[in-house]
Amino acid sequence: MAGGQTAVTHDATARFTQGRQAGRARRLKLVGLALIAVVLAVLACWAVWWSPLLDVRRVEVVGAHHVSVTEIRASAAVPMGRPLARLDTARIADRVTSIARVADVAVDRRWPHTVRIVVEERTPAVAVAGTGGFVLVDGTGFAFDTVATRPAGVPLVVGGDAATLGADRVDAVVETLAAVPPAIRAKVTEVAAPSAEMVTLTLRDGVQIMWGSAQDGDRKAVVLTALMRTRARLYDVSVPDAPVTDG
């Protein structure tokens, strides 16, 4: 009987010892796995933020037509060889938008080694005579370039030049053109604005549209579209509720 109890006790002790050893082994394994995970995380962090494994080696420019790619890259001043993760893309974009002809820009990372710069250039809404050529003005009223030849399809503001036309008159012209129906706007060759309240459009065939001020643009556009179903030489929608045609 005593021998049997001793054997049971011995087996229980052995199982307890084995259990402790197994528990210790599991803990050591978990500690080891945790250490491996930490080391891998540190290595990944180093690879992304500090190593040359994911650095800048190429700058790609998209959307440039009138602004040279060389000028955009020079303005962007992307630090070659710097890890992509550490680039300040907002500052790069700010530098590119300092180019007058650039309206908007987006900068993003293309892993593993490319910085992509997407530019949106300003589109001329009108041209104004100026020293050495024509000043191009976009749809916001911003004068962004001077060219020797007026671009095809860009209306000319007559009755003044860049030095004498006030910002209010130019803004009225730009706002008027934005409200004119696209099919009609495509035919506009000249715009006269003796004042911001007296905008007149001239079409390719000599037809004139007296628009008046830039106010009530949507209403004037609807009335003008209806009026032009009848052929005339002059359409006056300056007072949209009392339009007039002549000729």
C-alpha cells in the first residue's frame, strides 16, 4: 500500500514538474516571438524612414502643357535620395503653385522610389492687350501670363489695355463669359466693358450681345438662348425681364 502511494506521488510530482517546464517553454517562446516582432518592427521602421531602400530616385510630372517639366521639377526641389516617407509633400506642392501658370497641384508618393506631381494649368478666359503682347486672364480674374500672340478661341477685351482696365471691369467680363451658354461663348471674339455694368459681347459673325452687368447671369443666359432662336444682329438682355432684339 505504501509502495503504491509512493508511486502515485512520484507520478504527480513528475507531471507537475513537466507542466512547469512546459509552461516555462511556452513563456520563453512567447517572449522570443515578441522580441522577434519588436526587431522586425524596428527594422521596418528603419527601412521606411531612414534607409535608402525606399528613397526618392525619380520625379514624374503629369499635366504640364505650357509650363515646362524642367521648370516644374526645379520649383518642386524634391530632395533626391531622401526616404519617401519623410517627404513634406505639402511644401513641394506649395513651391510648384508659385508658378503663375499653375492653378493647382497634387503631390503623391509612388512606392518604392517615385514622386508624382500632377499639375493643373490655368486656362485663359480672356486676353487683354499689354506691353509686349497679350495678358492672359483665367476664370478667376487672375492674370497669369503674357504671350506674343493671342491664343485661338480666347476673346479679346477691347476698349483698354492691361494698364488701364480696372480689375472690376475685367472681373465683370470674366464673370459674364462664365454665365454665357457654352455654345454661344465659343463664338465670342471680343468683349467690350466701358464699365462693369456695360459688358457687350461680339460674336464671329458680327452679332452683338448687350449683357449689361454680371448680375442675374443665369436668368440672362436662359433669355438669350430663347432670343437667339430668332435671327437678329443685336440681342439686349441687360434687363432680362425686358429683352430687346434688333435687325
